Amino acid sequence: MFFTMNSNKMFFMFILFFSTLISISSNSWFGCWIGLEINLLSFIPLINNSNNILSSEASLKYFLVQSIASINLLFCVIFKMILMKNFEMNNFLMIMINSSLLMKMGSAPFHFWFPNIVEGLSWFNNFILMTWQKITPIILLSYYLNKNFLIIIIIMNSIIGAVGGLTQTSLRKLMAFSSINNLSWMISSMMISENLWMFYFFFYSFMISIMCFLFYFLNMFFINQLFFININFLIKLSLLINFLSLGGLPPFIGFFPKWIVINFLLNNNLYFLTFIMIMMSLIMLFFYIRILYSSFMFNYLKLKWMKIFVKNKMMYLINLLSFISISGMILSTFLFI
């Protein structure tokens, strides 16, 4: 099994799922806010672990940051109802509501909490934080957005996600900055179409889930473990495919949604934004390839007593899913013929 859960945690997972449905199906901002609060209160018991100081600290930080964002959102919603006729104030409140939702999803420049909290969580909780916890804020953002403000946010996400990951040695923080960079693509797709965002989000969740599965089974948290531990060559190849797919390199499946988003951005004459996002993706690929180069080339550092034997049947499934990633170029080619 990927993780072990007792009945209490299953209950909180159930509440987490339904809190998202409450928010995205609500017809008022108060209903959305209530759904966000239920989501917050159901996620904290999942990440809190009394036996781990880091997770307890992460749960407290997460509570404080999300509470500040929720208070700001509620304050802005109340003021919006009072001052709806004043256009200038309404425009300011639009930016403030957008900022609150961006803080909730860990977007730059409100990302200060995201890498620190990720460092204290397990791989499964990281997977939830990087995927499911972004659904509600992004959908709410699509209801009430300021396009010019979001273009600046997209550029910041793209640059900070790429540059911030260059100096990281922790795999969890590396995945956090990768998530921030991918958030720029998600917000771009959300500005164009909600269906396009769902399409990109599906592929992103697929790639992140494989990475979290792999790191969980191999018990890896730092980059140096990739070349100090004696890992099966097939697993290293699986890591290679998934890292390059996450970076959006053709012919892997991660390139497929990015190619579609680039096409739509160019059709909307957002040439400068597209250029920035592509350049930052190249930086992401640079530090992914740097990690993989070390993993494949430093074989002389293998230690016999650190050899890992992975006999779990789930590893066969992960390897299969990894090699499905190679089909990305075939899908892309047939779609645009």
C-alpha cells in the first residue's frame, strides 16, 4: 500500500473531498468561504503527526497562513457587497480577492510558506497539497479575475519556480518549486478555458503522483540519495522518464498539455508571456537533467550495505506508467495533424 490510514484519517479524507465540492458548487462567496474553511480543518489532522516535530510545525504554519488568507478573503467579500457601485474600489477588491486565493494555493509572490511546509510532510500529504488543494482556489479564481494582474503573477510563478529550484538539495522542496512553476501553466490555461485547465491539471496530477509514489517506495528525501543508494537501473530509467516528462521535454507526455497551452497563448497574442514560460521551463529541465546525470554517472559511489530491493508489486505498475509517458509525442502529433 502507498500509505497506511486508520478510520479517522479516512474520515478526514472524505471531508476533504466534499469540502472541495461544497466550494466549487456554491452560488455565493460565503458558501465558497465555508467550503475553504472545512477544507482547511480537514487537512490539518491529515498532516499533523505527534511523533514527527516537522509535521506538527508544518500543520501549525499551514493553519496560520490559510487562516490569514481566509480572513482576507472574507473581509474583501463583505466590502465587495457594501461597495459594489464604486468601480475603482471594486477593481482593488478584485485584486485583493485574487491575492487571497493565490496565497491559498501557494502561488508566487505568496509562496513563502509553501516550500517550508512541504519539507515537513510525507510524500502522500505532499501529493494532496500539490494537486487536490489547488483545485478549489483555482476554480474560485476563474469566477472573478483580473487578467493584467494574473499575467504578472504567471510571470512571477514561472521565474521563481525555475530559479528557486536551482539551489535545492531536498527532493520535497524541489517538487515544491516545480509545483510553483507548473502553477504558471495552470493559471494560463485557466485564463483561456476551464476545460483546458482541467486537461492540464489531469496530466500534471498524473506525473506528480508517479514521482511521489517512486520517492515513497524508495524512501528518498534528498538528491544525494539518488546516487549513493544502489538502485535498480530500471527504477533509475523510470526516474529519468518522469523527471523529463515533468519538465515538459518531448517526446514525453508532459510536453503534450504544455504544447496545447502554448498554442492557445499564441492564438491570444501573448507572445512575451509564452517566451518567458518556455525559457523558464528550460531552466527546470536543466536542474532535472543535472540530478539525473549525477544519478546515472556516479555509480562508483555504490555501497553494498545501502542496496535497495524493491519487491512491491506497485513498482511494476509505476514502471509501466512511466513508459506510457513516452507516448506523449504520438498523441501530440496525431492531435495537430
